[in-house]
Amino acid sequence: MNEVLSALLPWLPMMLKGFALNLWIGALAMLLACIAGVCLGALQRAKSRWLRVGARLVTQLLRNSPWLVVMFFVMHLLPYEWHVAGVVISLPAWLKAVLALSLPATGNASEIVRGALQSIPRTQWEAATALGYSPVGQLRHVILPQALRLMVPPALGLYCVVTMSSALASLLGVGELLSASREILAATARTDLLLPVYGLVLALFFAYIFPLSLLARSLERRLAYR
């Protein structure tokens, strides 16, 4: 055991750097999913039937798409460089991973928003209308502030899923934790490090995700008693 630990210790900074990239990818993907999810979820409550149906179809398509398939789809669909008016805009692999993870997460975020908006009593919508707010103003000033507390627990759970799924970025060649682990095993060429290295990967994800999942459950219980 001492020999294994001494062999892993020099590689620990590399693994922590890779894990930091996992957290960065997960945070950005969740941010994009929240922004798009709020818009898509609000459209599911629009007055126009066509907008509701369209938003519903897009939501179901995104949330029922396999994350791994979406990752491969984005990887092959988007180029690594865009040529716009003679200017080369690079699209790094980690950014592709962010976009890929944000797509299915957007579908789930849309459902979270729709459910929270639907739980607001109709009297609140009527009161917002009586105050003279436009449909957008009703959401911004009256409905969303009340629905926000209902969105936080499931959104936190979704963030946990997105962060765990960031390991799929290794398929795009991103130097995150899983890719770093494979590089370490290839560099050391020691089979006895296989389980310790991947065990450390699991431990890092668990140490970060488990407290967040407990927080999400605690928030859900508090809301259930209100």
C-alpha cells in the first residue's frame, strides 16, 4: 500500500487539475442549461398553442436523448474551427463537451421550470395581470421569484448529474480527470495502479457530489413541510 501511495503522489496534482476541469465543464453546462431551460419552460406555459406544443416537443426530445449519443453527435457535427470573414474562431474540445452536456440538461431544466410555474396558484397569475404586467413582466416580477425556491432542489440534483456526466468529455480528448487517469496508467505501465487510480477518481467525484445531493434532499424536505 505504501508503494502504491508513493507511486500515485507525484501524479496527484495532474488528477486534481483534471478534476477542476470537470467542475468547470459541469458548471458552464449547467449555466447554459438553466438559461435555455427557463426560456423553454416558460414557452411551455405560453398562451399560443403552437409555442406550447413546439416547446414541449423540443423539451421531450432533449431530455430523452442519451447523453453519450449527444456527446458523439456534437463531436462530429461541430468543427474545431470556424472561418468567419477571414477570422479563424477555434472551438476547443472542452467547449464542445459543454455544449453537448447542456443539451439534455436543458430538457430537464425546462421540465423543472414548467413544473414550478404550474405549481404557482392561478390567483397569483391573475393578480399579476391585474397589476398591468405584460406576460414577460408577470414571469419576471411575480411568478419566477415565487417559483425559484421550488426549482432549487431539483436543479441542484440536475447539476450533480451534469457534473458526473462531465467524465464523458474524455471521449472528445478533453484532459479532464478520466483522461488524466488513463495517461497516468499508460505512463507508469503498472497494472497494480489500475484500481487505486480509478478508485481515486470515484472518491473525488463522491466527495464533491454526495454533500450536494444531501443538500438537495434537505431542501426538498423543507419545502415539503411548507
